[in-house]
Amino acid sequence: MTSSPFLFPLFIFVFSPFLTAASIPLRLNNTQILQDVLKVIASSQKWDFDRLNFSKLQVSKVRFATGKRFDFRIRFGKSYFLLKFPDEVTSWNKFKKEGADFEDFIREVSSKAGLDSFKVEGPFELQVAGENQASLLLPFNTTHTGLKRIHVGEGITIEVTGAREVSFFHTFKSGSFVNGSFLKENGGFWSFWQSLCMPLPPILVSGSISLIAYRSRNPSSHIETLFLSKDTIKLLPEKCYSTHNYRRQACPIDAISLRIAKLEKALSRLHGNTSHKKVALGSINVKCKASITVRFHLELEKDIGKNETLQETLAEWRTRPAVEQLWFEVMARVEAEKLKPIMVKKVRPFVGVDTISWSNLMSNISFTQFSSILVPPEALTLGVKW
């Protein structure tokens, strides 16, 4: 069989709309943000990282979600425990801004990370971490700005908004234990937690926060204040307490108290059979941090060596490709404008049909667009063996 030379430009003209439509990926100017993801993929697939290239990532299909995660670091004597709760993700959202690349997307969603507002009842000391400062709104619209430390007295509630991370550390002594088990007064393990949180340890907050303070029993009543320094204020209680009898909540943040219930079960089982032991000293460090999780599909290109076996069997008539293209579904956490992979899963590639109806190809083509062509006398055939 023979073929005419003019068929090659004709074939290019026919297929050019399809080739153009398939080659419009949204590319990254810098793949540094994906380095950790690419390394995880290369390791899981046992590929050479240097032969792995980024191909496509469609920003319009990227989804993101805000959430929070909790870390508990506990020490009982010489025993250490680290409990990490998985990220709690809310509904997935679509990035609405058009024309932005992936780096712009990551930077923008990172700026949206923040914890929900929460309330804390005194007494406690709130400290603002880093270079951030807090603004404080008191009853009768009294406002103070530029604060770094706030001492909150008994019976005063603080509502915190704009925090990105909350943490606190506390140590306790063996008095929290009786015969090796937790003190039992009305609430079993909760009495142990109360011994930790009351009086509350200093609470460290990260982020540019705004605070609203009011008296728990009478929110509209006046709060006396005392400035200990330029950026330190003390909110005085309504009464002076020689002993800390005025207690209402056992944990500073409601979201953390839910995890304490799970922690109670784990530690109760762990120490259930150690009634003969006593713990001399212990400590607990709790951290609650806002998180951003993104989910997207990523196409990678891998150079195929001459002696390398392809993952899919090709038909005998097909040319051996030099590059293998694979799609992956990635879920990652945004940390310092970088992606830390949580889940990476290979997506089955779409296998297209090798043939197409000639009538479908010719339906949208007008031959009046072609210039005059001198057709040779021999019959025109395609060089394909059936």
C-alpha cells in the first residue's frame, strides 16, 4: 500500500483542534512547593526522582478545606505519651479566583487559616506569641490595643477571635493521685483534669487576635483594670478569693475538653492495673492549631529507559513511548506555604479508542479552505495494515 505526501498536512489539519485542546495545562512557574509531594510519589512508586517531571495541575479543580488539629504531650514520671488527633476538615471549597497559578492559590488559602472563636473563663494568663499583639474590648466600649499579656481574674470570661494556634503547658505533682489512680470526686478522671487546669496555666495564642471581656455572671457590669506595664493589663475580679472555690469549667477550651474525654478512656485503661504505683511529677502540653488541607489531581511525566518495563502492555504495532504520563490524586496539608502529603493515590488513566469514525472527523471541515492540490493518478490509500 502507498500513501500520498499531501495526506500528512491534511491529517495535521484534521487533528489540530484535538491536539490543541489536550495541551492546555495550567503549569507551575516553580515546582518547589510540590517537592515533598513528588518525593513521596517517587518513593512509593520506586521511581528515580531525577527522572520525574511535573506535567499538569488544573487549579480550577483544586479543592481546599479549613480545619484544626490537636497534639497532646503528656508525661507521667518517666513515661511519655504523644497523642495526635487527625485533622478535622470541614466542607471542601472551590477556589473562585480565576487566572491565578498554584502558588498564588496556596498563599491565599494559607492566609485564611484560623481557629474558630472560643471562650475562656478566668483565672488565667493569656500571652500573645511572636510579634503579634491583641486588642481588648471591655464593657462600655472601652478598648485597649497593643497588648501582649492579659491577666484575667476570677469570674471574667474572655472571647478570643483570630487565633491561628493555641497552646498551654502545665506541671503537676503526685498529689493528683491517690494509691496510683486519679482522684475521684464526682467526676472520676475529670477531677484529675481539674487539678491540672485549676488554676489555669498560661495560655499562649498565636495570631493577631481580638478579645472581648465581660463578667460571667453580669456581662454588662464594669471591669476594673490595672496596667502592670505598657503591654500588660490585669483584669481584676469582683471579689478576692483566698482559695480557688469559684470554678465552673474544667478545661479552658471546649474543643479540647472533647479530646480529654477520649484521653480519659485511654489513660484509665493504661493505669487501671497500676494502683500500687505513684507518680512523682508529670506535665501536659496541649496544642490546637488551624490547618488548611488541599486536594487536587496531578499529572507527572516519567522518562522511560530502554531496559525499563512499561506498566501497561502496548500493542505490537504501537511505537514505544519515551515518556510515561500518570495521574495522581493528592491530599496535602499546607505548612509554611509548602505541601505536606497526607494521602497520595494513583488514578487509573483514561484509555482512549485508537480509531475514530471518518465521518466524525470530516463533519466540521470545509474543503473550500484548501488550496488547489494536484492529485496523482494512482489510488489514494492509507498505509495501515488490517
